[in-house]
Amino acid sequence: MNSHHNRIPERVQTIHLIAACGTGMGALACMLKDLGYKVTGSDANVYPPMSTFLMERGIPVMAGFDEANIAYRPDLVVVGNAVIRENPEARAADEMGLSYCSMPQAVNHFLAGEKKRLVVAGTHGKTTTGSLLAWLLQSAGRDPSFVIGGILKNYLSNYQLSAGPEIVIEGDEYDTAFFDKGPKFLHYPPHMAILTSVEFDHADIYRDLAHVKSAFLKFLEGIEKDNLLMAFADDPVVRELIRNFNRDISCRVMTYGRKADADWRLGPVRIEPPLALFEVFKENRLFGEFRSRLMGEYNLCNALAAIGIADGLGIEKAAISEGLMTFEGVRRRQEVRGVIQGITVMDDFAHHPTAVRETVRALRPFYPSGRLIALFEPRTHASMRKFFQDAYPPAFDHADLVCIREPTLFQKVPEAERMSVQQLVEDIQSRGKAAHLFTDTESLIEFTAETAAPGDLVLIMSNGGFDNIHERLLQTLIRRKK
């Protein structure tokens, strides 16, 4: 596409979104409609709930990509991340000389505007941390806007457009669009930022860890003088990046975590299901004692980051405490989908080995009476590769039984680069854990329904739909346990 047309005109009334049914693009479409623009969209797969969600808000979405969808010559075309260069609408927009932009460009221009951008970046924990931060601001009466990659249970939405002075943005390190291969977070210059972690991920985008680090370093370099960065002290790569970029950058840096030298430090933690009670220290002085439904020390560290930003914005301790207690979490993050005769079925987005390890470890103290049965589907480009072959087995050490579903998207990875799932199962078994490999979801459901007993937690981990395994398992348990 002609790079001269990659711009947002001064006068915009009509906007078309290519690939409008993704979570982020759908949220953007709704917010643009709320701002008064005439919005249309298209996507290859138009089906409920997103198609219904958009139609109910007066946003027509055409099924399939066709140049006829933009024949009305919209003032601006927003090109989604999933759109390829050969997309017929993208080609037609180029031939017609229409102005176009990426989703992050649109978010920054139309939604962030003059608001203070509170950007949450990192390999893990972005969605939970950003969601909690937005809720802490809401509890304090600051009426924040937010755009986050998960559905906040407190709002039943992944976005909010409000009059408050701040906007919370999940800063994704994935690439922006086919015409902009830089990470999305580079489009959001932060007033305050959180860096939760830096590890290798997104093997379809990044070559290695050094490539990942270079992207995050650019993000840090974009934080202006005197603006605040909250950085996770426990992550060695984050500490390395801070050392490197502090030579040339003068933004304020505060660290958080469990390390003794962290500016914001997690103190003693006591588990009283369903609550975690924990102390927070700021610069070695007790800041407060808090309670939360978040499970696991890694989530409490996420809470530390949000607390630090809230304090930096002048929010009172009482409002922070209220927000922590009333935060209901995020869908697909430790989300209980149902309990059948004492068997709990939980959904979680974990897919990176670190996320799997921390999630399994976090849940163990909250379900002490039964077994933790982990069902895992390697689905991302990185998780299906050899790169994590040795990292996955110890990630399941706190589980009692592990069931691995053979990847359904293996064809997307060259055969020579694929992880051996059989070897993964054998390596888990060699660590003293019962582990099984399944080639289809139906047999996995049948096995789990037969095996699970009252008191057990069935933890299902995947970044995809996993063949609707959650509802199918619940229905099977209902039939089996009658």
C-alpha cells in the first residue's frame, strides 16, 4: 500500500474496519460508533457473538472481503492485524487512494487523544494487570477509559470510553499490521507504564530473545523524561533492560516484586480461600495490608504494579483497598466455568511455559482437598516449537495429573521445528507425574470425566477455544455424575 496514504485525515466521518470481528477491532468499532462516526466492517468469518454484538450497536458487518464493501469510499480504512497484503479490500483501498491506518494508530488518535496513557506491557500478565489498574481507577471515581485484550468481569466488556483523564491500554508486543511490522505498543507513548516481564514468545514474529528485547527496549526509550515506569524486579531480562536504557533515558523508574531491593515489595502472604491477604511495602516501609481474590504470588505482583501506578496518580489507600477487594477478574484467566458435584472446571489462557508454571502453582493452595488435573493444548507458534521442549515438563510439577492434547495447528510449524508432544509426556512422567497424550478432544473429555472426583480441580489451559472443551466437559460430567 502507498505509505503516503497511511494517515488519518483531519476530517473523518465514515470509517471502515477490515477484519472487524476480532476482539480488539470489534471494541474499536464500537468506540468509534460511540464517538459519532459512521462505522462499517467486514470479516472472513462473521458469526455470533461478535457479529450480533456489532449489529446491535448499529454497525453493519459484511461477510467476506470484497472491494464492493468500500465502494462508498470511506474517509478512513482501519486495517486489522490479521489482514494480509493480498486482501481484496486492502488492495482496493490502495488503488482508490483511500486513507488507511492500523488499529493501534486509530486507538491512539481517536480514543487516547489528550488523555494520559497508562500502558501495560510485558510477555505475561498484561491483561490482568491492566484490568486491575482500570478497576482501581474506577473505584477511586476517576472514570477511566480502557482498551484491554480480555473481558473484564466488572464491566462485561474489554473497553470503556469515558470522560476521565486517563486511559489504560494493554501494550501488545505483537506486530501492528502487514504494512507496519513494529510492535503495537510503540504507538502508545506512555504517561506511566508497567513492564511485567520479557521472555521469548511469538515465534512467528520474533527470531529469538535478543529480537524480543530490542522491541521492548524501543518501548522503554519512548517513555518521556519524568514519566513513570514500574518494572518487575524479579525478571532478570527486565532488570537488564532497565540497566541498559537508564544510561540514556531519564524517566522515573520504580521496581516492584519480591526482591529485597524492590521499591514496591510484596510482603508476607496468607491464603484464606477464596482470599489472599498480603502486605505491601513501599521503599521498605509498610504501605498497607490488602485482600484480594487474585490467586498466586505472580498475580499479587501484578497487583503491586497496579498499586504503584495508582499511588503515583494520587489515589488514596482506602480506594486501592476497595478496588482490590471488589475486582472480579478477567474471563479466561482462572475463570471457573462450572462446578459439578464438587469437580471444578476452570479455564485459563496460559500457554507460555512460565504462565503454565505460575498458574498451576498459584492454584494449588486454593484447592487443597483434591487433585489438580491439568489439560493443556499447545497452540501458539512458540508453544508448538522445539524451543520450549525442555521448559514445559517442570511447568507441570504442581499438578497431580497432566493431559496433553496433540496440537491441531502443527501444520503451521515446519516439521523439523516441531516440539515432540510424545517426548513432553514422557518427560513429565519421568518427573513422577501421571501424564497422558490425546490425539482428539473427545477422548480427552471422556477420560477426564471418568477420572475426575469430588474435590478435584480440572484446569484447562489454551489460548484458543480448545474445541469448546469446557462446556462439553461440564455436560459430560452432568451426564456421568447423575
